Amino acid sequence: SDGHAVLEFVQNMEYKFVELLVLPFKESPEYVIRQQISYRYNSLRSRMSVMQSRLQDVNALVKIKNPSLLMQLQRNSQLNANALGAMS
């Protein structure tokens, strides 16, 4: 366990194995891994924030145009959320 590894893609021919691709890997330092985790987490948080904002905008528009449809959508989303919660 020296921090190195190799990923090999090999094709099994009838009478021989053919190396298609060999990828050497080296273990990253812990601080790099932490940076990557933080970056990905913050990236997902910002995407979620944008999506929540879009959803609020759509809800506001539907509320103006068709309030009963909004109520039905909200009711269905609560039922789906409850069903997913019961599964876990």
C-alpha cells in the first residue's frame, strides 16, 4: 500500500488478452481530497439553491394563473415525499 495503483482495461480475445488501456493512479494528499469534497458540496448547494429559486418562481406563476393546480401539485409532492420517507 504505497499509494499507487493501476487500472487496466483488457479485452479477452480467443487466444490472448489485449491491453486496451492502462491508467496509473497515485494517492492524493488528504488536503486535496478535502478541497475536492468541499468544492463539490458547495457546488451542489448552489445548484440546489438555484433550483429552489426556480421552483418558487414557477409556483408563484402557477398560483397566479391556476391556484387549484398549484394546490394539487403541492398535495401530490407531499404524498410522494411521505412515500419516500416511509421507504427509507
